[in-house]
Amino acid sequence: MTEQTETAEERHASWLELFFDLTVVAAAAQIAHRLHGAESVGQIAACAALYYAVWSVWTTTSVYANVAGERTRQRAVLRTMLGIAIMAAAVPGVWPELLAGEHDDVPHGRTAVFVVAFVLCRLIAARSAARDGQVVTFWPATQSVAVTPWIASIFVPQTVAYWLWGFAITVDLVFSMFGARNPRSVARMTENARRRQDERDKRTARKLAHLIRRGVSPDRLPDASPTLISVAQVERGHLTERLGLFVIIVLGEALAQVVAANTELDWTWAVIASSFAAFLIVVKLWRLTTLYGFTPAPLIAKPLEPWQALPAHLGVTAAIVAIASGLGVLIPDATERLHATDRWYLFGGLALYLLTSVFAALAGRAPLKWYLGWALPSLVVSVLAGVLGHAVPAWSLAVLAYAVLVWFASYDRLVKP
């Protein structure tokens, strides 16, 4: 192992990055709160799109900081932090037509604010990486964004806007996942970056030459050396740590939902039982993160490539946000039969968590016994609970969800390598 590799593995998240993560707490809380009132597939899909937008801004900024290291531009990160805060504040008013119940009191214009803040944040990350001469081929979304569908969604009816969002999100993910694997795409990105940088260098040289002709001393001018273009190399240890910290952040939001649900309730035995089970669910999710990392599956092969790890991270964190929303609804109705939508927040989120772990395990070549003995049974029970759970009170569903996670996590204890 080289000295350079050892240094990369020892690198940790900076204070700036940890400060930046605080905005994600606010955004996750707003999206989970909006999920509470969602009553239709369209409303749930809107929340999913909002979450993807926040996640993608965090991801592209974190990837930029990963490759820039000590050269990370502090102002760029802080501006993006402000942008995520604005997006979080706009979440309750985005697409008011899709809000449950009356929405006359919702401030207008929040959809446009959210979209503009999102686009600007993505462009900040792209511009920052380009100014450093870095071409981020392992996750191309860092340096590109399908701006047109997002901007167009501001000016079209809501029934068309969410299709534009869906198209833009699909392009974002497909371009990044497949572009990172395609050598031709990588070569094309590098060549385009060189051409754009050459044009910027020529414009800078012309401006400096003009200033010199006007009598400005060359000693007072900035360095005019051409920017060298290079393909950015991922710092794997740092990226894994950043993704894991994001999981801890959304787990914190899940815990906040459990606490908030108890603030105005009488602590009956059912509320206590469901709250205790909910707390244990959060603890077990944390435990799985400490065992396997942000992808809750045993990996016996080499670590996931970024184009595999980042979509898996999206699935895991979105699942935890859904679980958090489900726990926030379940505890106040501990003795009642949960509505199907509320039931699926908990068990649909749990199923997504487990399904994401299966895809990560396939990439990491987990042993067959893990699929048959732990992943598949846990997934089947979660789906059946979502379908048939109307027959039992809510507190027992919380206990069942915890039992599923206990079994899922028992692989590490029962099976020795």
C-alpha cells in the first residue's frame, strides 16, 4: 500500500462538511412531516421527488469536497448550505395542489423557489469542480444537471410538472450510473471539460492582455497559467464515512419523530410499548449501519463502486425517512388499526431498506445463505405486514417491525465466517 493510499484512507470529514450536514436535518424533518399528511400516490411521489432533490444537492456537494480535499471552496459549500435551507423551508408549500385537505393558507410561489434553489445549488457544485480542473467521471451528476425540465416545471400545470421532475430525476440517475461505467462517456466528458477550460483560459488571457495594454503592471495581475484538467479520483474512505454520516442524520430524524409523538400524549401502556419498540427500531438500524456500513448487507467482495454505492445510499436513506414518518403516525394511534397508507410508511420503508440491501449484496457477492435465511424472510414478512396489518393494533406492528430487524441483524451473530 502506498503512502498516498494510506493518507486517503485516514482522511475524515472536515468541520465544514459536518456543519453543512446540519441543513439535511431540517430538510429531512420537513419531508417526513409532509409525508404524514400524504393520502395519495401522487402526494407520496411528490415527497420522494423532494427528497431526491435534497439528496442530490448534498451528494454532488459532498462528492466535490471529496475530490477537492483541502482545496474545497468554503464559500461554495456555504452557499449550497443556504440553498438547501431554502429548499427545506419551501417543502411545505411545493405543489400545493398535491397537499392533503385545504391549502388556501399555503404561501404561493414556493415551488419556483424550491426549483431555482435546487438548480443553483447543483450549478455551484459543478462550477466549483470545473474551476479546480477536476472531471468527476465516477459520478457525472456532480458536473451536470438537466436544467430544462426543472425550469419548465415552474410554468406548466401541476399534472405535467411532476412528469418533468420524474424525467429529470431518471436522466440524472441513469446518466450517472451508466456514464460512470462507459469508457466512451468518460473520455467524452474529459474532452468536453478540456475544451471548456481552454475557452476559459483564452478569455482570461485576453482580459489580462487588455489590462496590460491599459498600463496595469503584470505583477499586480493574477496568475494566468492554464488550468490543468485531470480525472478526479475518489477518496473511498472519506466517501464511505460521508455516506454513513448521512444515514446517522436521518436516523436522528427518526428518533426525533419518536420523541415528538410522545410530547402531547397520555403515556398509556400501548403508547409506551409502541414508543419503546420504535426506539429499538432506530437503535437496530443504527446497529446495522455500524456492522455493514450505509448498505445493510454483508459484502465479501471489494467495496461498492461509487455508481453502485450512491444509488444504494439513496434507497437506504429514503427508506429510513419513510420509516420515521411511519413511526410518527403509529405512536399516537397505538391502540387503533392503522390506515393502509400509514402502515405502508413503516413496512414499505422497511421493505425498501431490505430490498436495497439485496441489491448491494448482489454487487458485494454476499453468500447465498444470507439471501435465503435472512434477507428474503425479512422482506416477505414486511410485505405481508403491510398488506395484512389492518387486523392488529398499531403497537403490535411496531413490535413486529422490530422483530424483523432483530432477525435481519442476527446473521452477523449466528453465522461465523
